[in-house]
Amino acid sequence: MKNKLQELFEKLRTRLDGANKRLKDFDANVKMADEKGTSDAKAMLAGLDAKAKEQQAQIASAQSKLKDWAQHTKQVTDEKIAEWKANREVSQLENRAQDADDYADSAILVASAAVDEAERAIAVAILAQVDLDAVKSPGMGARS
């Protein structure tokens, strides 16, 4: 059991570390040069859009599994679990453990997709700010 928990934590940590590294690299590039920052933001946005499209079915499936788990937990009460344990109904407990693992995997995927969407929002915000700054720059004759 300990190995399975470690595996799930490692999967989540890897996804979050990857997102954190991408954000740090992106932030460093944006600070280095406006032109490079703009092209990096556009590239990041394109990559995230492609990734979202690629994972759309997976994410929908994961969200469905999360809903199924919520329904399942309403049906499987603490009393029912205690009964399975008392009667040593290993197959029922194995099914429950597998379902819980699937739930964790699905939650990690959905959380990862939410982090990707946050990254996408950051890229969109940067591009919007670049557009605003271009219009407001002194050479453009913008009024405040």
C-alpha cells in the first residue's frame, strides 16, 4: 500500500514540478525581452491549446470517473466497508481499493489540466498586456 501511495504522490509531484518549471522558464524569458516574451507567450499558448485538444477525451473520462466515485462513495458506507472487513470479503475490498486508485489518478489528471489552464490564462494575460503596452507607448501617440 505504501508503494502505491508513493507512486500516486510522485505522479502528482512530477506534474506539478513540470508546470512550475515551465512557468519559471516562461517568466525568465518574459523578463529578458519583450519581443522574445511575446513569441514565448504565443508558443506557450499554442502548445497548451494543442495539449488541451490532445487530452480532451482523457480529461472528460477522468471527470466522469470523479463523478462515478462520488456516487460510489454514497453507496458504499462505512458500515458496508466494516462488514466486508469482518466477513473478509477480499474481492469487495480489492475492488474498492482499485476504484480509489482510479479516483486518485483521475483527480491528478483533472488537477493537472487545471494547472495547464492556469498557464494558458497567464499566457493570454501577457499577450493582452503586450497589446495594451504597444498602444500606450509614447511612440504610438496614445492618450491616457
